[in-house]
Amino acid sequence: MALLLPLLPLSAAAQTYEVTVDGETFRKTAEGRRLADLVRGARVELIRSEGSWAEVRLSGWLPTASVSATSREGHDRIVSSAGGVNLADAPSGATLAQLLPGFLLDHVSETGEWTRVRRDGWVRLSSLQPVAAIDRSFARPESAADAARPPALVSEGRRLMTGETPIEVHDAPDGDTVAVVRPGTPLTVVERGGRWTRVRVDGWVLSDRLVTQGADSSLVDVSAGALRASPDLYREMRVRWTVQFVALELAEPERTDFYEGEPFLLARAPDPADGFVYLAVPPELLEAARALRPLQTIDILAQVRTGRSALMGVPILDLLALF
């Protein structure tokens, strides 16, 4: 199954685009420091595109009490809430991104206890799709006759194929999107029900990207050295390790695999021959991290962010629990 990679025109400044990848990284510069992760469906304004990257403007609302005035780096607001804050599309609205403490913003306006802010940054071009194209492709049929006919499918013998627009595949009627199929892709009809048709798509995926289904399917027994050797293979997988705590540090601007101002543990890997690992600390574990003693041995549960950091080539994991 081929996934659609949209091409965005260079002249599309100020046009609204939608993020099509859940957890898409919002960066300070192209390939630069990560600022936040965007949720799928978040809407941004395209400023310009450059190669495989797009500069966008992220706007939203957050509680006024969660930010303070600042003059750092030309911005006038900073997230001051100890646990971070969610950026919403409206006061008490849907979440666009989670902002960590220290996130810099620009003030736009205020309404009651809510403040509208914005921030420019960079995302991958392939993760964006024009809102107009999305709305047009997947609009709800207006008549009973239209409702009985799948709008993006055309008949081709016993099988169907996608029409001239991409089509979303959902895990259930009105459910979550699991894939986007290119125009002209053959589909096999399994069943029909009202305005929905269940289909089967034949395709191939890389075997090393598959895991066995189960409660602990994401937990792997892997060394820090193996993570470094195959940095993408174990991404988002979980590990249980015993490591030696060395220090609690804050990521410098050069460490582009971290969020802006993100704290992390410097620790020795389970096998000392594998050197060091970095463990990004979420706000809810920061107090426990500050209580650690240098050279203390700790048991951790963590999720692999990357097996090899851009600056030092060290595995970076997101700390989930301390034992």
C-alpha cells in the first residue's frame, strides 16, 4: 500500500495545512532543535517550504496562568507552568500540542482566563496536507443517494479502486485513520453498511517493523550498543534497564534531539562497555530525578526516542518510570 506524500507549492504562504502524522515534531529550524510534538489534525499556516521542510506558524490558546512575560530570543511569553501545558485550538478546545516548561511564544490576544499565542517553527513537508484538499476529499454526502455510494471509489469489475483523490482507511466507521491510500490503488470489498464500505488492501511492509501483538509486545531485551547500531529499528520500543545515574542536566541548544529546555539524566548503560545513555525526564518525574545521588544504581522503564543522537551518537530514551 502506497502512502501519499503531498507536494506543497512554494507560493502557498498563509494557506492552512493540516498535520497528517500523529506526534509530528515541531522544530526550531529545519533539522534543528525539537520544540514540541503536534497531534494529527493540528492546523498550521504555511510560511514557506525549503527542500523537504516547511516553515509553519502554530497558533492556539492556553490558560493565561500557565505563561509569564519574557524577552528571551525575541519572544514575549514563556510557559511557566511546572508541568507544562496543552496548546488548544480554542479556549477549552481540542489539543494541538503539549508544550514543556520553558517553551517560548508570542502573545496575540486574551479572552477571559485564556491567552492566544503563536510560534513559528519547522515540520517535515511530507506530514502536511492542505485543509481544502482534505475537506473536499472526505466531505459527508448531502443526499440519501450519495450516502449509499462511496464518494471516492469507482467500480472496476469485481474489485474497486480509489478514484482521483486519496482515500483514508479507518479502523471502524467514523473511527481513527490507519492509512491514506493513493489514487488508483486496487481494493477488495469485504462488506457494505450504509455510507461505509469495508475493504482489504494488499501490500508489503518491512518485516523488521512488525511486532507480536500483546500487552508487553513493545518491551524488548536490547543493549545500548544495539540501539546505537540500529537507531531506527527500536524507535518507540520500551526497555527495562538497570543503569548508574551520573547527573541531571538540561539540554543545550545544540542537542537537537531534545525539546527546548528539556531535562535529562546522564547515566551509564547497563553494560559499561556501551558507554552512556540519555534519559529524558518528563515533568511528573523531575522531583524524583532531583533526589537521585551521583553513581546511584537505578532500575528504569523507558521508551526509545532514538538509538543514536545527532550530536554525540548516544541513545536517547524517554523515562517512563523509576524503580
